[in-house]
Amino acid sequence: LARLKDVPWEKRTARFKCVIAIAAPEGEIYLCQGECQGLIAFEPRGENGFGYDPVFYLPEFDKTMAELPFEIKNQISHRGRAAREAYRVLERLAEKVKL
């Protein structure tokens, strides 16, 4: 953060990205991706989360990831988005097996 102290908001862009790979028995590969875009805050805020959460600022909420309730964080986080996509892929694969 010290190195970014003079960097303006518009140049403090950041993103979290998560990719979950699923290999199906027939050899198909599915890549389920989730992304969350934000900005690097000027100082850490919040008690929830870990890692970069206290400095990952989300303008649409006017909060850092560490300030969000767990339920909202799971809805918008890169991991939550990738996991929901992976769940949908696994549901489709399970339906194929039932046939």
C-alpha cells in the first residue's frame, strides 16, 4: 500500500479471478470462471475475510470485501461465481449419467 499511496483511484484497478476445472469421464474439460472487479483501497478496512479482502474495495457497495457480510461476499466473490458455474456443470453431467 505504501508504494500505491500516490496512485489515484482510477489507476488502482484490481480483480480477483477463480477458475475451477472439471474433467468429465468422457474426456471433456469444463472451465468454470468467476471474476470480481474492484479497486485497491488506500488503507485496510473491515474484519471479515482474509488475504487482500481488507484492501479490495468495491465501489458499488462503498465497502471493502472485508466489510461485507458473508452472504453478500459469497454472492459476488470470484470463488462464489466460479462455484455456482461448476455446480451447474456438475448438474448437467449428472443428468447425462441418469440417461
